[in-house]
Amino acid sequence: MRAITQLKPMEESFFHFIFNKLKPISTLVLCEGDTDVTILKAVIKKLGLLLDSTGITDCEGIKNEPKIVWAITSLTTIARKLENIIAIVDADENGYYIKAMKIIDSLRSRGINIENIEPVKCSKQVFKTTIKTSKNINLIITVNGIQELPFNTHEIEDHIVQLLILEDEIDLQNIQSFNNAKEALGYLGRLDKNEYMRIIESSHDENVEKAFNHIVCSLYIIRSLS
């Protein structure tokens, strides 16, 4: 496919899209929220990283916590033709590996048979494992956040801040006092999904690839598995 299938946020429409839109999809990208989806699609478009038979959805509206774990558990039970899942999650206050392991532990607590995670060469924020079902599913856990930035919690907006730094639009010294990237972007008047799209589109390709290395890495892994 040369266009991304945009799926609706889950909960009440979850089983509907599994039995309808999900049928031709072999790879599903799960994001925690719609901001992640907006940024992901902008990066894919900017760098030309489209994959065949790929769908993207967010977990907005799911009341079960953690949302991503609920979605993965449901997919492994029902979506028989699914081959790959990319789960994009914020690090929050965790290290990358610790966040990935929290997801693995939560899946195991729900009875999912899953192998230990393995780090990958292309990014320290990406981990690969296999969900053991009647048909094995590749699971790529991709953790947002840049721990080198001076924030207390880390999220996908970290990568927008990092891109602005690489583009010489902001100085690292000017964001030292903020608790998180959203606060910094709000102070700069750039806390807006449409603004994120404009920033990505207007930036140099090499800087977008550096700032969003974890996303690029994840998509390359799926491409290599196809």
C-alpha cells in the first residue's frame, strides 16, 4: 500500500475495525494518543517511509489501563492475520528498557505468551519480541522521549523539541526550567498538533531522521521482516 490506513480510536469501534478495516492489514501501529498519530504520519510523509498493508490507530477513549496492553491483548486473540504490531509509548518517568518491560510484564499478567525483549542496533529506544500464538506476531515496542533533555518526564513532544534544537530554532539553555516538553513548547507558542506538522515538514530530512530515530528504526525493522 502507498497510503496509510487511518483507523478510528478504539474502544466501542474496536471490534468493528478488527472485522472490517483490519482484514487487509498485516502491520498495525498502536499509539497512545492522537498527537502521536499526527506526528507519526508527518514523519512518515516527510521521509517517505510508507509500508505496505499498514494501519495506524490511537488508544484514546479506552478506559482499561494500560491502554496499549489492553489493545495488544485483544488483537492477539482476535486478529488472526496480523503479523506485526508496533506499540509507540511515552517513557514518562521511566528509562526506555524499564518502560518496555512494564508492557511485557503487563501482557504476561494477562496470560499472553511472549518472549523476552531484545534491544535492536538502530535505536536504544526500540525493543523487539515475539508474541506466541497459533501464528506468531512480531511486537516492536518503541519508547518516546529523549532522556538527555532536561525534563522530569519524557514524551513524544521531546522529539519536537529536539528537532527544533537541531534546526537551531531554540537553544537547550532556554528550556532548562521546564518540567516537560509540553511546557517548553507552550512557552514558545508552539504547543499545537498542526504546528508539529509544520515543524516536521519545514525541517531538513536528516534532522527529522535524527530527532525521530526510534520511529524510523521501528519502520525499518518491519520492512526487513516483510
